[in-house]
Amino acid sequence: MKSSYSSNEGGECMEVAAAADPVLVRDSKDLGRTAFAVRSLSWSRFLGFVAQP
């Protein structure tokens, strides 16, 4: 999944590979850096936190 703000014009973006466990997250503009792994429960909690009004 790629950020909806992602474009070919540069900027900051992230990609998420939401598998069962773990969820992999990486900076799509820095291909030399490896993705980091987050447990799916932690990722769900993070999404719930950032989605709050």
C-alpha cells in the first residue's frame, strides 16, 4: 500500500506491506534503507491513535 499523497514529483512517502505479521514499513524515497517490521497489533493501535479526531 502506498500513501495517497505519493506522486512521481518527490516529497515524503511511506509504503506499508500489511501481511499477517509483521507489518513492513519503509520510506519509498530512500530505497537503500531496509523496511522495518512492526507487530500487527502495534500497527493497529498506531492506526487507531492517528485516526482519532
